[in-house]
Amino acid sequence: MQRVQPKRDSFYLEEAQWLKGRNIITFVALLGLAACAAGFALDRAQFFRSYLVSFCFAVTILLGGMFFVMVQYLTGSAWSITVRRFMETLIAGMPVAVLLFIPVALGVNELYEWTHADVIAREAVVRAKAGYLNQGFFSFRGLAYITLWSIWALAIYGQSTKQDRERSAAQMNACSRWSAPGLLLVTLTGTLASFDWIMSLDPKWYSTIFGLYCLSGGALAFFGVLTLIALGMRRAGVLANSITSEHYHDLGKWMFALTVFWAYIAFSQYLLIWYANLPEETIFYRMRMAGSWKWISAVILFCRFILPFVVLIFRASKRNLTVLGIAAGWVVAMHFIDMYWLIMPVFSKSGVAPSWMDLGTLVGVIGVFGYAFWLRLRKRALVPVGDLRFEQGLNFENI
């Protein structure tokens, strides 16, 4: 069923709106970068740990975005067209991650025990992995991952914005051709990156499902970010008639579905480790049940899965923009807590030890990515106006 669009929006930000947003984001980014610089000067060890959490938080969200942008093209989806440009603009900020990876590469000796000579000499398992886990190869792989992601993200973004001018199916087909191998690329390299940056913090522990755990959490948080962006634009009077309750309903459905999928992956990992009962695997959960970490583990269970599940299972919740906005912010916050839970117990084994640098590095990383996102919105259409299914997307309705 189709309905008549009651009013057409302007598909471009006004210059005053763009400048106001740029000034706010610039201030936030500079404040965060100043906090990062202060943290680096005051306590390098804590800075690198906090920074790794923030970096992984942001990059996993962008990887989730890349995956779903490519899914939209390969499936010929129409419902997402009015929010797809926000997806594409977010992932087009991936090249910034090359610069943001530098502190991770510089902090390898502070973060990863497989760089320590005494650990290599003492642990046969670590010595056996030295061909893969060494500082030079680690940095090379990280830059290679981000470079490949950037090439794919910019290629898709470039074709999409070109279609605004050409209004041809050629660009849509080109995006589909990039997307088919891109799904495999993101899944494979995203898994390897999660192994390198997070799992290798404890080089003796391993889980074959860990990459999917990280990527599914990032995908869930990506839809939370996308929903918050759309709602923020709506509050500013932008695209209020183009992104309707029907589109928000589908964003809510995706958050619900990915909440369930993430929980399934998390439970599968736990069940496999519990059933095998191998010391080199069970150490992961033993470490996260020590001291106050057991309370964070409970938060992960109840607040990352059960609470969003109970809220988002109802149709009315997904169509109430206030409830949906709170749920979107909640899943994004829970993803950060999840990243913190994955990384920090390695360094603080007795319990949670929060630091102001956790927030400072988060503001810095998010501020830089936010600035890259906002720059691309200037004088560019906020929706893919050249997409041949644009009218179908505008008039989309849930059944």
C-alpha cells in the first residue's frame, strides 16, 4: 500500500544549520583531543587502555554500518533509502581511522604482553604465535584493514553521490558490485581486527566466535547511532516528513533483531567455553567474574539484552519516537560498556577501575569521527535523491 506524501522537505542543510553543527562538533572534538593529550602526558598506560576501548567502540560501529549499507544494495531495499545517505556518510569517515589507529600502534608495548621479552621466554604458547603477534606485523595489519575498509566505503559513497547527479541505474549497479565482495571483506577482516586488537590482549585465550560477537555488537550500536542522527535531524526540522514513523519502525525492528542476534552469539560463545571446560578458554569468564567485574557482567546480561528486548518487542515502542530514541541511546551506551568489559579486565584484574580518561578518549575519538561526518553534509543531499527507488522509499509503509 502506498500513501501520498503530505509535504516535501528540503533535502539539504541550510548554511546556518550546518555552521552551528560544525561549531558544536569542533568544540567537542577539540575538548576530547585536549583530554587525550592530557591523559597521554599524565599516565600513558591508562591513556592507551582507555583509548583502545574508545577506538574499538567507534570502529566496530562503522564496520556494522559498512555491512548493512552493502546489504541494502544487494537486496535492493527501498525502506532504507531515506536514511541510507546517513549510513553512507558515516562509513565514509573510515579513512580518519588511519590517523586514530596511530596511538594504538604506538601503545603496543603498553597494551599487549606478547611484546614483552620475559613473557615470550616464559610462555611457549606466546612464542609459537610470534610470527603473527609481533609489533611490525600488528601495525601493518591494522593499517591494511583500515585502508581496505576505506577504499570500499569511499567507493560506495562516491557512487551514491554521483547518482544524485546522473540519476542512473549504473551507479546502483556499481554499488552492488562493490558490495558483494565487500560483505566477505568486512566479515573476514573485521574478525581478524577483533582478534588483533582485543582478543590478543590475552594471547593465550582464544574463541573462534569472538569476531562475530564484536561485529554483531557494533552492528546493533550502528542502528542506535543511525536512529539518533535521524531523530536529531527531525528535532532540527530536517527531513521530518521524509523519515516517517514507518522508517523509524523499521530501525526499531533492526535494533530488536540485532539485540537477539548478539545475545545468541554471546550465549553460544559462553556455552561452547563452558561445555569444553578448558583452562585456556574459561579464563576469559573467570577474569570477568572477579571482584566488581561480576556486576558489569550482570549489566551486560540484563541491560544489553533483557531490557532492550522487553522494550523493543512491542510495536508501539518502535513507533513512539521518544521511547525509540531512549532505546537507541541505551544500546549505544551498552556497546561502550561491552567494549570496556572486553578490554579492561586484562589490566584491572581485581575489579573495575574507572578513569576520567575513559570519557576523555571517547569524546576525542567520537568528536573526530563526528567532524568527518558533518563535513560531508555541507551542500550535499541528505538523502539519495538520484536513486531510482527514491519515491518508493519515501512512501514506504509497514504492513
